[in-house]
Amino acid sequence: MLLAYLFRRLSLLLFMLFTLSVFTFSLSYLFPGELLTNLSGITNSNYQINQLLIAKYRVDENYVVQYFAFLERVFSGDWGVSLSSGETVFAHVWMLFPATLELCIYALLVAVIVGIPAGILAAAYHKRWPDNVINSLTLMGFSIPIFWLALLLIMLFCLTFGWFPMSGRIGLLYEITPVTHFMLLDIWLDDFPYSGLAFWDAIHHLTLPTVVLAMYPTTVLIRFTRDSMLEVLEQNFIKTARAKGLSRSQLIIHHALRNALLPVIKQIGLQFSTLITLAMVTEVIFSWPGIGRWLIDSIYQRDYPAIQGGLLAVSMFVITANMAAELAHSLLDPISRNRAHGKI
């Protein structure tokens, strides 16, 4: 039964990736301008170069052949050339995507560290002052747009107090050799003097974007954990344990917590994919050199090969992250697999 469930999920993943590839392939024909320019990113070409591009991209053949040629280029890393920079799109994605992942990973860690304990605390003191305070703060955080929060924090902590920098990943005084393109990891791997100061400077640059990006998933996890915990606390085995004289902390830690966190695991994965899309706004405001800012700049510059490659990379990651979260939740919770089979 488990293998059949995994096969169905993997089949769904392949179907979604196939749909994404067809949509991305169609963008070259939907964008304005010359087809060969949209495919390759080469603007200044002559007759000989055009003939080579026609042979490479199979433009003179039917759409099915062109689609399989497109898949071959995707897997080989030939995603075309950026119209604005003249560099390959795959090189841009490979260099910029770790910055976005780094920001999203730290934002998700903040959301988990703050959101899950706050949700448990709100459920433990249901309809008391801790629950009311947490619910009020959650509603406030859920209602604040991230761009308005980002501008407010910049005005307060950057311009007024000067505690944090306004933009970038690290100060101009430090030259870090990009090995993994994850800034904190590269500082740790790069053996040079003043690495501690560089690490602290990178943390300063990372703080405000992380707080802004973590606001939405934190509020979602608080509400989801609280509701899941309250639902578990109403189960009969919890009432039986309470009748035996167990304290509130014993009920939550030894009985309710494990069952309440199973649905939260899936929600964490879903929030991680949501962070990728929210990071685009955050990166623009804080001038964070990630793929979201690069993709938005490419839209303004009408850099069609970059738009195509950026959408492909971001969409593939979001689909894979969602599917991985659902698979992890199903492996940890057999009841969800039975519900997926239509059985209880």
C-alpha cells in the first residue's frame, strides 16, 4: 500500500513537472520579438548564426521535436543567454538561487522556533490571557503587508537608530570567495582574518529581511499549531489521561504534542514554498541579491530568456518542496495515507 501511494504521488509530481515544462516551452512563442532571440538571447546575429540557431533549436521542425530539444537543453544546463548581462541564464540561477534559499531557510527556522511554541502555549492556556495576547499579535502580524512592515523596520532600525544595514548581504569591506554561494557557510569555509567580524556583519545584513519574511509563516504556524493542539486535547485518550490525574505539562509533552505536530510538519513544507514567492518582494526592498530580485529586474528589462529560466527554476523548486512535504507527512502519519486511499 505504501509503494502504491508513493507511486501515485511521484506520478503526480511528474505530471506537474511536465505541465510546467510545456508552459515554459510555450513562453518563447508567447513573448514578443524574434523567436530565435527569445530562445537563445543572441540579438546581434547574421545569416550564418541564424542557420546555426535554427539547427540547434529545431525551429524548422514540428513542435514535438522542438519540445524534446527544449528538454534536452534544460537538462544539459543550456538555458539561453541573458539579454541584459550577456551571461548564461543557468549561471545566473546557479549563483543567485542560494541567496534566496538562505533567506528562506533562516526565515523558516525563525517561524518554527517562534510559531510552534507560541501555538502550543496558546492552546495550553485556551481562552485565558496568554491565548488572547497571542491571538491578537497573530492577527496583527497576519494582517500587516510585508512590504509595509519592511519599510517600517527600515525607517525605525536603519534610519532612526542605525542598528542594521539597509541592503545587501555583507559589507563592502569583506571579500568572500563564493564556494557554495551561501554567505554564512562561505564565511565559515573561507579561512581568512577577521572572519568573525565578517560573520557578524552578515548576520546584521540578514536580520531584518529574515524578520520581515518570517512574519507571515510565523502567524500561520501559530494558528495552525494552536488549532491542531486544541483538536488533540479534545480526544478521548487525553480526557482519560486527565482523569488519571496527569498535569497539564504531562498531557501536552507526553501525549498531545506528538499527535498535534504531525499536521504541522506538512504545513512547514507548504510555508517553505510560500516563502520563495514572498522573498521576491523582500529581496527588492532590501536589495538582496537573490533570484527573486533578479527575476523582477528581468521583467522590467524585458529580458525574456531570463524570465523563462527564472520561472522554471522557481516553479520547479516550489513544486518539489510541496511534494516532498506531503510525502514526509504521509510517511510519518499512516492515517493520512488511508484517507488518501479513501479509507478511514
